[in-house]
Amino acid sequence: MNNKLTLAVLAVLTTSLHAGPAAAKAPQPAEGKLITWDVQDRVRWEIKDNAFDFNSGVRTINDDNWVLNRFRLGLGVQPTDWLKVYAQTQDSREWLSDRADIPGRFGADGDDSFDLRQAYIELSMNEWGLKIGRQILSYGDERLIGPADWLNLGNVFDAVKLTYKGEGWSVDAFSGTRVTHDRGQFNQSDLFNGNETHREQVFSGLYFNTSALNIANTDLYALHLHQAGDTDFFTLGTRLKSKPAAPAPMQHDGKSMKHDGKAMVCPAPAASPWDWDAEFAFQFGEVGGRDLTAFAGHAGIGYTIPGCPIHSRLGLEYNYATGDGDPLDGDVETFQNLFPSNHKFYGFMDAFSWQNVHDVAVSWKAKPCADVTARLDYHAFWLADTNDVWYRANGTTAVRPLSPAARNADSYAGSEIDLVVTWQARKELVIEAGASHFFAGSYLGDTGAESDANFGYVQATISF
């Protein structure tokens, strides 16, 4: 598609979405409030061992510990109920690290001093909405489009978004390009030269959501990515997510219980303890001048175990994405993961993306008291095709280079166990700690060093 034509479409089309995780949302002004502001500061200490090369015999700059800090300050002005203007700055820092403090260099989060994260105008007229400017794009579970809020920098776009909401359904259209983070300059997107990246990137799409089905909320989407270097492809997909079941009659008197010294009301059990979701996407077009045909799928099911004071959920899921069976045949079969929030899906060590992978995962989530949530995940990973590489969470970096040994290697990459505990200490303060261990699989042994890896962190987030 002609880039100038697509940019022209940008001015006509585009979206308004389900604005993503709570931490990433712009503040919503209270009724009758002209000016609102929001502040968030997040500090995270991380430690990693062998997570970059899975080789305990060599110590790299990523076998270390460091501190990441991210500060955001936002200001919203809403003079009428149909007009809103919002701007947000972000300051990101990486401290005590031996890595170069350049975003993306050797896996570093890097430094990006006070810059413009969001700046948009939003118009709302009855069923219609229009948002123009620098903003977050977030759809579905964020497997393809999300703010990647775990990262210090994250994803934002210079975009135009148009939405229409009907009775029980909505449709969004968007077009824009992702902002490039630069330590020493103002962050720009390809719409405004993109810090001389010359990608000519334009990302556009239609996203339809309906609650018409009795059993599930349903999304249908069509996405298009154009980029310099003869990259021009479409992603067609659907997502289904079961609707929450109505609560069953109370099985107890509903009175508050004392647990760990705090009052806790036991929730009424749902009419059905089961929940499920699924997402499937197909891609076609060109990547780097080569024909693209790729597919990805996700399916998950969960069972909630009612209990008081401990309320928990068991989950089982499977994630799959195609890899390239022959890198020399002029075709591309590797699924393109686009702009996701990958950290929460394929292991917290960020060793995998939705590309060239089989991932079988079991999870357990529990709320032992009113302010504490614990989550335990186990993943087992295989490469879908050993003729393609193992892609990290960023979707571009390979764990091991492609070689004759890699092509003939066993496809089992390894398994990972993750434990995360979150404490809502106060309304404004959330403290989180996590620990992960990766058990190296035979693919690593067949291609080089085969060492287990570890990751841990402690994080505090203050929001006003």
C-alpha cells in the first residue's frame, strides 16, 4: 500500500479503545472538574543470572542487578463533557548497571529523561469519539497491541483514532506509528521523522467488539503494517472471552470475617466456576520483500475455587505461533508479534514472544487476605520449528543464532516457574515481589551452553 495514501487514511480513520491496564490509563476527570492531574513513580530492583545467554561459564553485563525508576506526571483539562485535552511526561532511568544506559542497547532499559509520553485531544459526541495525538493503543488482552507497561519506556503512538459505540457493540479505526525512544533527543515517531530511523512505519486497523453472543464477548480485527524495506502485511484475527457468570446465592451469612487482623467479606460463588478465552490470528503479505503466511493461536480455561478466606483460581493454557521452516526459500512463516505487552504471557523472564513457539502453561492465583494476591505459573516451551530461531519477548532478538546445530537440535527449549506476590499496602502504594527460575532444555544443550537461569525483583509503585 502506498505510504502517502495510508497517511492520508490516517487523517480520516482511527480509534478509541479499551484504554489498557489501570496503571497505563490517562486519568478520567470527575464530573464538573475542569483540571485533573496524576502522578506515578515506580521503582524496581532487578537481578538476573544467565537469563541472557544461559551460560554460567561466562559472566556478561546482563548477569547483574540494577535499579529502574520511572516517573510520570499528567495533566488533563476538560472544559466541556465533549472535549478533553491531556498531556503526560515520563522520565525513565536505569541505575547501578554496567550496561550502556541507551534504550535497547544490550537489553538495557536505559535512560530517557523527561519527554512527552502522551499529548492528545479527545472529542466525544453521543456515539462517536475521536482522539488525535500521542496516545496509548491497547486492544483485547494486549497479545498484539498494548502499552508494554512492565517496561520502563513502553509503547505509545502518534495516531488518530475514531470510535462508534452501538447497543452492545463498538467499532474502532486507527492509524499511526510507534514513537521511537531516544536518550538524547525529543522522542519522535515516523510521522515526524522518527529520529532519522527512516522506517516509514504506518500501523492501521479496524477493531470490532460485541457482547451479542450469550457465552462470550467477541472481538474481530483487521490490522495492517507498512514499513520501509518492502514490509507490508495484514493480520486478521478474532478473540473470545467468556462472560462473568452471575453470583450464586450466598452460601454463608455474608458477614465480614476477620482474617489476618483485617475485615474481609467473603465473595459469593459464581453460578459457574469455569471461565475460558481464545484468540486466533492469521497473517499474509510481505516482510522484507518475502511473502508472509503465518498463524498464531491461544486457548485458556480456568476454574475458580470458592473459599473463605482464601479465594483461588486454577488455569491451563496453550499458546502457539508459527516459525519459518525454510529461511532460504523466499517465504516467511514466522508470526509477527506486532506491538504487544508480552511480559504477562510467556513467562516473566521475557525469554519468549508469540513467535515460533509452543507454550503449555499452568497457573494458580490466590488471594490469601484482602490486600495480598499471590500468583504461581509454570511454563513448558518448545520451538515450533528449529529451522527458525528462538525469539525473545522483544520479538527481534534471538537467544541462539541459526546454525546447522540449531536446525538439528531438539525442539524442547526448557521450562520456567514464576512466583509473584502483590501487596496493596495503601490506596496509593502497591508493593510487588517476584522470583523466576528457568530450567534449561535440550535445545540449549544441542546449540551450546545449557545453564539454568534466574530472575528476581522487588517493585514499589506510588500513584496519585
